[in-house]
Amino acid sequence: MEWRDEGILLSARRHGESAAIIEVFTPGRGRHAGVVRGGASRRMAPLLQPGAQLDLTWRARLEDHIGSFTTEVLRSRAAASMADRMTLAGLNAVTALLLFTLPEREAHPRLYARTEALLDLLDQREVWPLAYLHWELALLEALGFGLDLSGCAVLGAQANDLSYVSPRTGRAVSRAGAGAWADRLLPLPPCLLGQGPAPDADIDAGLVTTGHFLHHHVAPQMGHRPLPEARQRFVARFKARLAG
């Protein structure tokens, strides 16, 4: 068995004396693991950093074997991710959530494209948090928990003041439709709808909403394991920036 694809490195860990086991996210093969001979060597280990864009060839005798990779680094994102602590926390959140949520060897080409585009923005600190928020929306969609923000769940499509999200159904609710139930609903800032400017306070509110669905809808499907701490570290870094 052999295939070739491009992919994003999610993790690398030492295997034996000098090899490494890496996990990658590819458009055609999804999340996939394999052994890299010499991957833990002084020459290769600095290159095999999470977020790196790799040209990959995978070989195995049988399809269900772990197999081995030969790799070539197309783009290293290490310098961009190390620019500041929040950027590094953001990259770690992305790779940790993909490792946590994606089943092995299941293709998600649309999510892959969104992920590659997001990581290519790592050096753009001002736009990255909003791009990350929309990436979490795309992740929820890919996992079958997408939010329905097309109209008000109570008053229908004619409502134009969408302001909340139902924590149970993921459907948008207008301010008029929410009524006395508003304090039980999740925030729907305009930036989640792709509208208007995106101040940090609105992005923070959006992360509360996407975080609810990751914690309470996605995580239970993963054997009730807690979400990776890397996501909370990124949110904490972002809140620290918001606080000044």
C-alpha cells in the first residue's frame, strides 16, 4: 500500500532510538499516523514541529498497518507560532482539538482547507482570533454539530435581530423571540454571523458559544473525555489580551 498527499503535522513523539511517530491531517486521508525513520534525530526533530506543512508519502504492507512516512517540509510555521504566547496557544488549540475530535483515516477536505488557511494566518495577530473563531464553527459543522444561524428559531426567517443561540439546539434566536428566556441563551455576536467589525469582546462572546457546543455536545461523543486543556489556555490568553 502506498499513497502521497500533503498534510499538516499535528503531533510527533519519539519512537525507539531515533524514529518518531507522527500524526498528520491530510485532505484525502484525514487524521493519519505513521513512523518517520530518523524523525527524532538532531536534523529532523526541529523540522517536525506541530503546524508544519508536509509533503507525505505513506507506505505499509497492509492498509490497516501503522506504516511509515517519508516527509518533506513545505512550510514551517514554527517562527510564526513562536511570535508570541497567544499565537502559540492558538496553534496548540487547533492541533489538540483536531487530535481530540477527528476519527482516524476519515477525510474532511473542507475542514482541512479551513485549517490550512487558518494556520497560514498565524503571523497576522490582529485577524487570527476571528479566523480561529470561525474555524471552530467549521469544526462543529464537520463533526455534525453545526449551528443554524439562518433565522430565528421562534419567529422564523423574518426576524432580523438575531442575538442569541439556543444551547440545546444550536439555532439562532432573535432578541424579540427570546423574550424572558434571554438569560438562558448563549450570545450571538455579529461577528459569528460575519457582520460588522469584530472587537475582542465580541470574539470572546463567540468563543463562549462555540465552547459550549464543544464541551457539552462534542466531548460527550468522545467518551465524555474533557476537552484538551490547550483550548482553554488559548481562551485564557485571549481574555488576558481583552483585559488589557
